[in-house]
Amino acid sequence: MSAKKTKDRVLTCRVSNEDFEKLEQMIAEAGMSKSEYFRDVVINRKAEINVVVKDMQSLIFYYNKASNNLNQIAHKANSAHLENRMSDSLYGRILNALIDIRTLLLRGVDDADKS
């Protein structure tokens, strides 16, 4: 049996009336006390952070520029690999990096779709 932790520290913060009402509603929907709710969100990292994109056209422009550059890198890497001017090891690392970048870009698009 684990020992019960004493909770002797207090945290406070200020919020607007509008934010307070939203928090009260979220806490009620969760069926928890305020303390339980905030411990669950903060300590267990159950918070969802929303990023608001103020200039969607600018975001689209940078995504298009990045995708063009990534296509050029992929094309050069494929050409060099096919002509045996690049080792299999380097080619694999480049492909893995491109896949990681693609995953991050797609995640950004998915997150933008949710907002």
C-alpha cells in the first residue's frame, strides 16, 4: 500500500471571468474537484494546446516553399543514388530525414485542420 502524499503547497493564478466560466464548465464535465482537475491536466499532461494561426496565407506560402525545396532534395538524392554517386548509407539517412520532415509537416496540417 502506498503512503498518501500530503498536499501542503498552494498554487494560484488569475483568469478573466470568461476563462473562469469555461474552466468551471470543463471541471464540472470532468466530474472532478478543481484540485483534482488541475493536477490531472498539469501533472499528467492531459492538456491540449491550441495554436491559432493568424495568417493562413503566410503559412501556406511557407509550406509550399518547403515542399518545393524538399522535392528538389529528393530528386537530387535519387539521381545521385541511381548514378552510384552516393552511398546507400547516406541515401538512407537522407530518405529518413525527408520522411521525418514530411511527418512534421503533415502533423502541422492536421493540427491546423482541427482549429
